[in-house]
Amino acid sequence: MGFSLSHYSCFLCVIMLLPLLCKCQDTFTYSRATYYGSPDCLGTPTGACGFGEYGRNVNGGKVGAVSRLYRNGTGCGACYQVRCKIPNLCTEDGMRVVVTDHGEGDHTDFILSPRGFSMLALPNMAADLFAYGVVGIEYKRVPCQYPNSNLLFKVHEHSRFPDYLALVMLYQAGLSDITAVEIWQEDCQEWKGMRKSYGAVWDMANPPKGGVNLRFQVSGRGGSQKWVLLRDLIPADWKPGFSYDSAFQLDD
């Protein structure tokens, strides 16, 4: 069977358009942003993601609350480049914000910490930007970068040894989402799923005894999924409030 000129032309068009189709995933989305009050200009340790003190000062306090980007907690820890659009007030590149909370404003996608909001402004122009209250912005998701940190698994303070284990992941780099967490149950020889409690917190009543072997599912752009296995991640005598280094970091 021959390959017609019309078919060849269509194939050539698809090949030429592929870079544009890939690039469109990285385009900015127009929205609005405002800020919330904070005595130290940082984030809040009581945010809906369950990060605690980490949610107050990660990324130098350049954090924020989101509404539809929250995605029932899956969006917790995601990073976005945000830039405002007021001439003579806003920097060209804006700043990178980490999602640590859920909140809805006046048709806004972001409610930023005061420090984060101020970083949108040119030098010595932050006060003028704050006077607007709500500003037009553009944003896009970007990889989180923690060059000196591995992915940490923190035993949430609400955990109760040995009957109730709640975990929250900190310093999650890359662009992917963690969509499932499972713990190996040795007596049954099977993986047992943790419950998505709220925000970035995963929990399990009556967790298996002994050291914790854990795996989590990573979902990337384009629908790709993979499981990451971490053996002996958490010791048998785990303690609420303690963080355990995975010696691993996401890079996609």
C-alpha cells in the first residue's frame, strides 16, 4: 500500500506541532491573588495541608493558600511561579510559592503570605502593591526544588504509638503528585493502603508492628504513574513529631 502525499502532509504537520503542544502545558494561567495577615509575614502552622511549622517557614515563608488548586489535598506542597501584572510595580519573573493551605478569596486562586505577596513587587514598591489588596496575576506550576534535602516522612503529632499512625511528606521535589500510600503487612503478606485523612496527611489505625516498609504512588503529568518502595523507612519504635529521612528525592 502506498503512502499518499496527503497522508505525508498530515504526518509532517503533527511532527511540527508536537513542540507547540508540549509547550502549551507550560503556559501561564491568568487569575487573581491577595494576601492574608500574619504577625511575622510568614505562613501559618495551622494550614489545611497539615504541615505544621513546616508550612509556616518552608521556602523562606513564601507560601500560600489555594482553592481549586488544592485538589482535596493532592495539591499540597506543589510549587507555582506567580507574577503580578501591574506595570511599574511588579517584577518580571515574580516568585515561587509553595502551597501549604486551602482558602478562597474574591475570585482568587492564591491567598499569599505577606512575604510571598511582597516578593511580587519591585524593590521599594511592596507597600504600593499591598494597597491594591487584590491583584491580577499569571501563574504556572513549576518543579519544587530542595537541593539539600531528601524527601522526609514526618510522623504527625496526632499519631498515638502504637495504635494510630499518621504521616505527612515534607520537602517533596519535582512536579509529581503523591496519590496513594501503602504499608507492608507482614502477617498477611500484602500491602495495606493508608487513608487520605486531610491535606497531605495519610493515616492508618492499628498499623503493622515492627519497622515500616512503605511504598507510595507518584502521578506525573500526562497520566504517568509509578510506585516508589522504601524499606525500613520508619523504625518500630516510631514517635509522634519525629521526621525520618527517606534518603530519596523525587526528580520528576
